[in-house]
Amino acid sequence: MKGKNLSDIDLFTEEVSDCPFPAYKEIRESGRVYQEPRYDNYVLTHHNDIQSLKNDQVFDARHGVDPAGRFSEGTYPDINRTDPPRHAKMKAFLYKSFSPKAIQSWEDEISKIFVEHFDNIACDNSEQSFDIVHHVCYPAPAAVICRMLGFSDDRREDFQRWSAALVERLGTNISEEQRNALIEMARFIRLKAEEKEKNPGSDLMTEIVFAEVDGERLSREEVVANGVFFLAAGHETTANFLSNFIYQICTISGLFESLQSDRTLLKPALEESLRLESPVQNICRTVKDDMSIDDKFILQNDRVMFSLGAGNHDPDVFECPEDFNLNRDNLNQHLAFGYGHHQCLGARLARLEGEIFANILLDRYEKIELAGDFERQPGNVMRGFKSLSIKCS
């Protein structure tokens, strides 16, 4: 590798995970590729290199976002770990649930869900100091994806516990508790799939159950894998997005006041939030054949980690990348929702939930500030907050 020796940078320590951007910068300035010491992934941090994600002739998606490579070829893949042409065919039957028209049709229902969660805060807490993650950022998106899947959301605490197990085992050794939580989640989805097969509805889970690729229904294992993926990804990424945004509201001087005075700034603010604090920081791919990047040889079946968070801080693309800038003219180039074939299917849904969430904040409160301790998500795959106390007036 060109440049200085960076072998001591472990991207998965608690210290680096808490604020990975200085490490990304150091790696990026050293060259185009870095082999991290924890799992031996080859890390790409340059925006242009990350765009090579779209090349399915070079990379396959079997490991999804897991840097430890625990997913094997023998596991049943969800859509996130399936490559073209099967990926495109699976995405086609799911697109009708995530098309612009379909997502727009959910706007009133989503608004109602978020308003109900904010109303519950007002009823429970006259002091207006509360954990926004516990009260809104997690449960509201969870309720949304449950309605879309055709589930009730009366097990929201289980959903959060299961999703936490998925997140916390990324880049860490999976515990027995986490393993049991994932087994519970799979059993729940299997049961719901059986219910939808007997009594189909107009919902996403029914679409998954009856989906066909090349004239054949998905296997029951694929149905369960995709149900688990959409239940978890459908609210985990959005919860991180919302919690990152509210933290920025509380810590970036003048941001909330600017949005209050000019709502046209809201959409660029949300996009800049996604760029600056990408909810998904890193995703992994497996190399299909021997290749080289500069003077580094990467062998077949080695893993490459595409650092979306680092690419979104690339100064060759985003001027003064550490700054929160509402006037960037290239925010459409951020990589927060991935790139290429696997660009996030739920990006429109997340953006709509972000707008609704932010507008409620702006409508209800004159001032928002941090009110105590906070806890970030563990690891360096997802970036968001497990808890975040704020005070509103």
C-alpha cells in the first residue's frame, strides 16, 4: 500500500466507531485501499472507488453489510445479499410497494403514526424532556414498516430487541442472547408468512410470500430471510437517520432557527444530514476474481468493505466535508443509501419519514436542546443512537 503504515487503525474499536471520520481521512489520504486488521477486509474510502459497487461482474453481495463475513454461500439470502439477474427480478416484484406513487399514498398514515407518538410524549411528560429515540425514532418507523408488511405493531419492544441483536452482532462476536433473539425473529416471520399464505392481504409480506422469480415461488427460507430483512431494515436505518438529524439540530448552531424561518431548507438539510452522518457507514462485497487496486492485489473470495461514510466525507467531491452546509449543489451525489444495483429500495420511504418527523419538530417546538447523556449504536456498520435525551420548549 502506498503511503504510511496504518496497520494500527482498527475501525471496529469503540473509540473509532464513536467518531470514525478522522480514521477514514487518514486512510483515504494514504492511498486507495487499506487492509483493516480485525477481519482483513480491504477498505475503500474514495467516493469514486465506492461507485464501483455497481459492477456485479467484479463483486458479489453474499455478505451484505457484515464485515466479519459470517454469511456463507449456504445461507438463504435476502434481497440485500442477492446479485443480478435474480436481484433485479426480486426487486421488480417489490418495487410496487416502494414506487413514488405507493410511498406517497402512505403519507397521511405515516403522519398520523408520528403525530400519535409525539402526542404520547406530551401526555407522559409535562417537562418536555425525554428520550427521543425511545419515544419516536425507533417506534414510529417500526409502526410504519409493520403496517406496510401487514403486521400489527403490538410487539414493538420485541421488534426493537430483535433489530438491536441484528445490529449489535455486526462486526462483533454474536452472543447467545443475540442468537436467541434472531431465532425468535425468524420464527415470528415464518408464522406471519404462513398466515399470509392462508389469508393473503394487500401488503408487503403477502407480496413476498407469493413472489415468483423465473416462474417459481421463493423458497420458504427466502421468504423468511426477506421478511426479516424488511422488518429490520425498514425501521433500523430510518431510526438512525432520525436520531442523527435530531442530534445535529441540537448541536449545530443556528440550524433549527434556519429551518424554522425557511422550510424550503428542510429537504437539503435532511440530505446533508444523510451525507454527514450516514445511517449505514460500511457495506461489504466479495471479490469474484483476482484483481488489483493500485499496487494492492486482492484475491478471489477476499472481502472489500465500501465505506459509504468515508465516501461522503471525500473532499474531492464535497468541499469542506466536515461542515454542515445547506447550500451544497451536489447533495444528490451522497452515498448514504448505497450505490448501483443495491441502492436502498426504501430510500423514498426514509426520506418521507424524515420530512414528516422534522416538520412535526418545527411545528411543535421553539427550541430543542440536549438534556443529558446519549448512547450511540455499537460497531462501525450502523451509525445512530440507542438513546438520546432532549429537552423541548
